[in-house]
Amino acid sequence: METWWKESVIYQIYPRSFNDSNDDGIGDLNGIRERLDYLADLGVDVLWLSPVYQSPNADNGYDISDYQAIMDEFGTMEDFDLLLKEAHEKGLKIVMDLVVNHTSDEHEWFVESRKSKDNPYRDYYIWKDGKADQAPNNWGSAFSGPAWKYDEQTGQWYLHIFAEKQPDLNWENERVRQSVYKMMTWWLDKGIDGFRMDVINLISKDQAFPDGETHGGAYGNSMEFCCNGPRVHAYLKEMNKEVLSKYDIVTVGEAPGATIEEAQRYAGSEENELNMVFQFEMMDIDHGKYGKWSPMPFDLKKMKANFKKWQEGLDGRGWNSLYWDNHDQPRIVSRWGSDKKAWRKKSAKMLALCLHMHQGTPYIYQGEELGMTNVRFPSIDAYHDIEILNAYRELVKETGAMREEEFMEGVYKLSRDNARTPMQWSDEAYAGFSSVEPWIGVNPNYTEINAKQEIADPDSVFHFYQRLIALRHTNKVVPYGTYRQYMEEDDNVYVFTREYEGQKLLVACNFSEQPQTVEWPDALLEEGYTPWIGNDSLKPFEKAVTLTPYEGIVWIKEE
Ligand code: TEU
Ligand code: CA
């Protein structure tokens, strides 16, 4: 079924690093408002704001202490209302981040909950007795260390899959669910256009809380018992019925550990749960022994196999989200393209073309449209992300499992702070993000890579994104076309077609730094293809085509 959110392009804003309007070095809501024209000009349809709620910022806003108040550093509720109003006036929708697997330990519910075992809020969280002096089970936290924290006051332990300051809510408790639905309704009644739901597939835990596999490490893996847990679909169906179904909105669930079978349920068109999910299988293809801290070389065949599985698996029965970058991932041009001077622009465009030519709703993360790159801060002291700092303490300092230099290579390649450096607006001081030193360092390449320069250059990465977005809006084959992959065994080139109502696209992307000559399989040797969009001089479709390094091209054929 055709619908607006399938034809949309969603732009993610990480407010802390987007634009600072009042010169305190921290991005804010008025800063976003100042840049609405830029976003409208890019042509995106929806803005997703990473959390802007009140938070002590143990995890940059993913630890919420009040769901119905704005973080002081970001502004006020009046600022929010004005942002929503002006965005709507410019035809931009706003999607909010919904973080309800956990709250901050400073949330009033948790402050009450920890007071006593018979507090009315006790069961809002997951409290357990320890085993002798040990935690209730062996689970480790996603941010290193144990997933349980002992609380002196009542002599019990609470569960935190993420940081200690992010206690997990107890979704088994109907009052928790109703409180969440009420809060969601409050925001939707304000007129927001949807939710991106943080780790929403972790909300239902196996109530036996069994020990997890340790794989030789100090802690057990909780994911087997938390990801896609026993009642998660029941909860989402309830949420859909009580809240989501009453509004014309878009929903996307972040779902680490979701398989295609699970995604067919979360995002199935007949399931009445969510519109789409963010899958992580593709994000893990270059993780090694210590996960993101030991990056593996890029393997195009793994990526192609993943696209095939997800494009075919959801065609006609669900809907894909298309993303490579977000605030938790490194910059895609540095990861799977090349940020060398000679190739940065070209490979950034090829990657954009590749992702945006798939079936699904594409997400652009702030700065991706400029080809912003990873950063290499000289020492660990310049980093802010709790995930990096905790892993450094555990892997380098406490256990010595990794040497410092080795760990830093992982940080440079795959860590989250790569995405969190300030948005590069211009070549002025602090990249035009602020007039004072920002909360996190600016990538020194801002003098070359910045919005001002790219807007002035018709051949820039920015203008290429603008064209891709426009093509999606004017040609239904882009959002809806059926996908088919060819030349699956090729290590360097990715070839696929898309077909919809008499239009056919043939997409070819060279992921290597060398020219690649492609001899098309017989099935692709059809007449009538003309070049449509590409990042090099547009070449005709011939029996054999030599793609230049990092070239991406689309040919179109219309009946
Ligand atoms: O991320 C959850 C998640 O699964 C990971 O990508 C996470 O960032 C980390 O890499 C785990 O190793 C979401 C948010 O997007 C992230 O920013 C938050 O830190 C996290 O949930 C907790 O709210
Ligand atoms: Ca500010």
C-alpha cells in the first residue's frame, strides 16, 4: 500500500551537536529552528530529534528524568512548540525519540521506587534479591561491567541493560505501560508526527532471568533473554491499539538483535505494531573479537547478502528502514567508502546513491549529506561517550585485554563520538556551530568540509543528496520498486534492479578504489536503458561497462 511515510526521507538531528543559538557551546532547539530553511532546501520530509527531554546526560539524553519537560541546555517547552509550528509551516514533520526501555535514575518514578520495597513505584523497575553477595544473574551491561546495581537502601539489585544511571522499566507492570501510553498521547496531542523508539525490542525480559553465555568473558550475554522477549509483540500491539492507531504518524523501532523473522512481525503490514525497524545485522558485519573495538575489513559480499535478505524478506509484507549513519555509528564515508582526499566526495555520493536506491525509507544523519568524516582526537581524554570511556576502562585499564593503541584504532574506526562532533556549517571558528568552544571537539577538516561551501558548489555531496531525495519524490519506483540482486559473487561491484509499474532501474556501484569492468549477466542485457543519475560522467549502458573507482550509476528504462 502506498503511503506518505514510505515516500519520505527522514533526517536525524542530534541536537547537542547540530547548532548552538545562544553561545554556550551546546546545540539547542532554537539552533535547530535557525536551520529549518537549510533542511527544507535539502528536501527532506521528516526530522527525527534525538532526545530533547530533561536529563542528567549520563548518555546524552538517552537517560530521561522527565519525559514532559525540555532539557535546560536545549531550551524550553515554548521553544519546542515554536520549532514544531515553524517546521510544520515549512512542510517538515517532527518525530520524537521515545526512550522507554529505561529512564534516568533521577526520574521521579525511580527516586520513589528505590525508597522502599512497598513504595507504590517499586514495581516500575526490575528489583531482585542477590544470590548471597552476588548479583541476581551474570548479565553484563551494554556499557561494560555488570547489568545489576546493588542498592544499599533496600538491599536489592536493579537491572540496567545500559548504564547504571539507566534503570530498566518493568513492562510487566501494567501501570508502567499505561504511564508510558499517557505520556505518548500527550506528545501526539501536541501535534508531533511520530516516534523513533529506542531499543524497543528489549522491553520484555525472560522472567526467569537465566544466566547468559559468557563466551569466555566476565559477564553473561543478556540479549538472548531480552531481545525480542516473550511478550514484546503483545506490548507493541497494545501500544498500537491504545495510542499509535489513533494518529496518522510514522513509527520506527530500534531493534538490535532483530532477525528478519522478527522484523516481519514488528513491521509487518498486517501486524499492527510498528511501521519499520532499524535492524543491526548490517551494522555488525565489520565487528570483530571485541565488537566495535576490533574492527574487521569491509566485506562487500556480506553487505550484499544482508541487503538481499532484508529487501526480499520485507517486500510486500513489511517495510525497511534504510540507514548507515546515526549517532551510534561512525561516518559511513570513513567506514565503507574512503575519506582520503582523492575519494571522499566521490565515494560519499556513491554510498548515498546506493542506499537511497533501495526499497524502504531512507534516513540521513546530520552531516552525512556533507560527506562528514570520522575524527581522530589525539587522546582518550578528548572523548565523551560513556560507551567509549567505560570500554576503555575495562579493556585497557582493568583487564589489559587490549593495548591502548589498539583500542584507539577501534575508537577511530567505529566509535560513536565519530558521529557526534559538531555539524560543520562553515569555515568560521568552531565550524559555525557556535562562537565558543563546543562541548566536544570540532573535526579539524571543517575548513574544507562544510555546508556553506557545499551549498555554493553545484557538484557537492549536498547537492547530490538533494537530487536523490527529489528523484524519490517524483518516481514511485524509488520507494516501491521490487528489488532483485545480480552478480552476488562479485567482491567489488554491487548490482541490483528495481521495478515498479513499468519503470525499471538498474543500479551499479563500485565499492573499490580500482576501476572495475562489468560484463552483465544475460538477464540484464536489455535494450532501452538510459543513464539517470551517477557520480561520474553518465555513460551509456553497453554490453560491458567499466566503472571508475567508487562510481555509482543508475540507468532507467520505461515501458
Ligand atoms: O542504542 C542501543 C544500541 O543497541 C546500541 O547501538 C548502542 O548505542 C551501543 O552501541 C551498544 O553497544 C540506543 C541509543 O541509540 C543509544 O544512543 C543509547 O546509548 C542506548 O540506546 C541506550 O538508550
Ligand atoms: Ca546552546
